[in-house]
Amino acid sequence: MTDPVLVTHDICKSFGALQASRDISLDLRPGEIHALIGPNGAGKSTLIKQIAGGLRPDRGTVQFLGRDVTALDTAARARMGLARTFQISALAMEYTVLQNAVLGALGARGGVFRFFGNVLKDNDLRSAAEAALDRVGLSDQAGTVTGELSHGQRRLLEVAVALTLRPKAFLMDEPMAGLGADGSKRLTGFLDGLRDEAPILLVEHDMDAVFALADRISVLVYGQIIATGTAAEIRENPEVRKAYLGE
Ligand code: ADP
Ligand code: MG
């Protein structure tokens, strides 16, 4: 087996008396979608934040591309190719779709926001941005003000912005949230094709999407991974059925 792209080793995180992450060890392998599921408050977002670098674990390590990145901040991990889409939109609503994508491409190169005025004239950045928009099917909206996009289109734009990083791995926290059936289907189709380029650690409540996409599923309950396996293994796991599926 080839080496995993991303590994967490015994991650622990407490908020006061609450243990939000208890000895969490998981890995993300090349070409896979690894779904992380669990009830509300189980600690899914807390784990994603620690992997992305926004939150420091109390104990344990995060390795990315064979390197210990536990001490690196979000920006440094992003520059290494660890991409993240957010549960809450981080787009600049008053800018156009293309401007947001260019900003993403600029950020990926460690650029600075205030030079934005000149950035649209940078052909490299612009073509990286246009290519990303094309991939998610938003080329026709390049000139549209982002605030005027539908919810589903904004989600796709967030993915496009992340794509400008040329990511080596993706972290996604509930990308389907708030999408209608059409939007979910479109995003599911897109993620399906994305895994070969960059494996995805996917937190998602939409079980249809999870079972359709995931090569492996980990189940998190009260800050602990109680099972990891294929969709079939997870469906049949008695502990999972009891703790999570409510049986
Ligand atoms: P999930 O994403 O699985 O719904 P979270 O990771 O958001 O769960 O939260 C896990 C637990 O940690 C919850 O009980 C939540 O209230 C708590 N929590 C999350 N972030 C903080 C924080 N910054 N301070 C205190 N408690 C937090
Ligand atoms: Mg969450």
C-alpha cells in the first residue's frame, strides 16, 4: 500500500471538562474519500479544525505528506496543499466570481490581499482561476457578483477557490448542507471525480451522499472513533447501529 497522505495520531482536545477529541487516529489514503460521520456535537468539526491547523490539539500529532505539521498554522498547511472548504462561507460577497477565484489563487501563492488591484492582470493567477471555475461549471458566472449566486453555486465556487491551491488533500465540513437535491447531486458527481486528484476527508450528514461516495467511513461518537470501515461494514456494525443509527 502507498503511504497515506494525511495521518492523525492519538489526537486529544478538551474544552474545559468536555473531551471533544479522544485519542483520534485516522488516515487519508491516496485516491480515497474517507467520510467522517457522527451525531451533532460528536466532535467532527473540532477534528477538522485540528487537521487544518486552526485549533491546536492538547496531545497527538498531525502528519501531512510525511511531515509532522502539528506546529504549523493553517496558512502553512494550505501552502503545502491541504485545502479546506468551510461550513460557513468565506467568500467575498461583493466581489465577482472570478475575483474570488483569483483571490484564492493569490492566497495559494502566499500573496497579500491589498495588492488585489493588480492581481486580476496577472495572467498566471487569472488562468488558474479560470481553469478552476471551468472545472466546477461556473465559467458562465465569472462576471457575476458572488452575492447573487444561488447557495449551490456558492458552494461550487468555494470548491473552485480551494482547487486553485492545487490541493494534495481536501478537508470538507458538510459541503452538502443547505443544498437542494439538484445541488447535492451535482456536488456529489464532482467530488466523485475529484478523489483521484486529491483524497477527501468528508464530514457529511447526507447519508445518501456518504454511502454513494465513501471508500471508507469513520464513525465518531462523543469524541471517539468507534468504527472505521467500508460502507457495508459500517452498516452492519452492531456498535454503530446502537450508538449512532439509534437501534
Ligand atoms: P460536530 O461538528 O460533530 O457537530 P463539534 O466539533 O462542533 O461537533 O463540537 C464538539 C463538542 O465540542 C460540542 O459539544 C461543542 O459544543 C464543543 N465545542 C466545540 N468548539 C468549542 C469551543 N471553541 N469551546 C468550547 N466548546 C466547544
Ligand atoms: Mg460540525
